[in-house]
Amino acid sequence: MKKLLASTCLMLGLIAGASTSSAAECGTVTIASMNWQSAEVLSNLDKFILNEGYGCSAEITIGDTVPTITSMAEKGQPDIAPEAWIDLLPDVVKKGQDDGRIITVGSPLPDGGVQGWWIPQYLADAHPDIKTIGDALKHPELFPASEDPSKGAILNGPQGWGGTVVTTQLFSAFDGEKAGFTLVDTGSAAGLDGAIAKAYERKEGLLTYYWSPTALLGKYKMVKLDPGVPHDAAEWKRCNTVADCPDPKPNAWPVDTIVTLVAKPFSERVGPEVMDYLTKRSWSNETVSQLMAWMTDNQASGEEGAKRFLEENEDMWSKWVSPEAAEKIKAAL
């Protein structure tokens, strides 16, 4: 009995020692949470998995794209930016990589950030011939404007948004007015969302600017129209994104590159299992949009959204982590 007890104590001691070693190896971790919903839930997901699965002491720091990426590139802090939209700061990211302060470790959203003009799934199903922007512009009667039903309507975003400028320029480039359409100023983000929700709930015709991943597209199934032309980066920069450019040409939105940025010192001090998790961890725009829709409907926090995802998607997240970490995470839930 004494031998069995001693053996058990030794085993528990070894396990505790391994756990302490793992925690010491990982140590304190700072995770940047950007000020939008998908980044908020992802940062909380990383926090839970790193703390419960790998013995880290992770904390979330609130930030935004420009200050967070700039700080990582110049100072190597915070340790992780789970959802970094790096096309906004390509020069800063490149310098940070060249200087050995940051590295990229895969993409949390391999679909990328997607913008464009969308129609409801029910309308796409009823009119399978409408696949491109040009196709939609042939049918103003399917998208009647509320103030003048004799014209078709394209919903735009609020003033000040880059997407609003691009939509205005593309409306001109695709001869929207000549096709019998009018561009509708929805006034605000809430106004745009409200107009989309109202039309969708009533199963009305709807053609609108929007983007993914978002809670709205998690709730309402929409189909993005093909612009019918490839993306021309030079033309995009010259005119499509410039409000007063007089001669815009048809163009396609670029897909925004989204990666996980990690500070180089952090990557060198943590174990390979942590870096392996950060590299593998990714989900589709549809998955995160549906999760955000649930969060919005239930006024749930990023922490609550992360736990719901973990509880309902073990088959997905268990592939991102080691078997040992998976057991610890399940126990913590």
C-alpha cells in the first residue's frame, strides 16, 4: 500500500511538474483584440485555449489595426494579433518582418475579407441567370427603390466608409443610372443593416453593398455578385477608391489578406505546440458569421461566443490542438 501511495504521489508530482514547466515555458501572453466582433471572439478563443490547453497566462489587450500592427512591428508587443488585416499597412508589416520583430503564422480567415454587391439567396434561387453585376443591372424591376419603384435601387454604406466611395465609383463605372438604377444613401451602419434586414424579412428585392465576415450575413443568406472583370490593382488605386475621379472603370474588389501576426520574441520562447496551434487555427467566413449572428441576437460577449464555439464545434477545434490540450480544454468547459 505504501509503495502504491508513493508511486501515485510520484506520478502526480511528475504531472504537476510538467504542467508547471509548460506554464513557465509559455508564460505571460498579450493578445490583441481589435474593435470588431470577429476579432473579439477570436482573441477570446485564443485566450481560453492557450490558458486552459497550454498552461499560458494570457490576457487580452484592446487595440485597433493601425496602432496594434505598428506597435508589433516596432516594439514586438503585443505578442499576438489573432486577426490582422495586413493589406491596410503593407509597408509597416514588411519592415517589421525584415527587422525580425514579427512573423505571420497562417490565416484565421483563409476566405479573406470579402466586399462587394450582394443579393439575397432567395432571389438568386428564383433568378439563376443573375450571377454578375451586369446581370443584375438588366433587371431594375427586381430591386425597386422605395421612393420611386420605377427605378432599381442599390443600397450604399454611410459617408466616410471606403466601401461607400468604391460603390459610388462602381455605380458610375457600370452605368448604373443609365441602366435605370439609383444609389441609395442609407445614412449609417445601422441604417444599412436595418434596410437589409427589412427587405430580407419581407422577401423583397435587394441589391446592396456589404462585406464578410459579419453577423448580418450569418443571419441572412446572401450571394455576392461576380463583377464580371478581374481585379486591376493599378486602376483600383488610380480611380475606384478616389471619390472625385471622373472616369472610373469596372473593377473587382480585392480580397483582403487576413493573417495571425506573432511577435518574433514570443515565437522563440514558447513551445512548438503553441505555435502549431496558432498556425492551424482557422475558420471559414460562414462559420464565424453564424457565430457572430448568435452573439448579436443574444447580446453575448466575445468570451461567451468563444465558449459557445468550443462547446458546439469540438470536431473542428480539436484538430488545431494536441490531444493533451484537447482533454484539458474539454475539462475546463
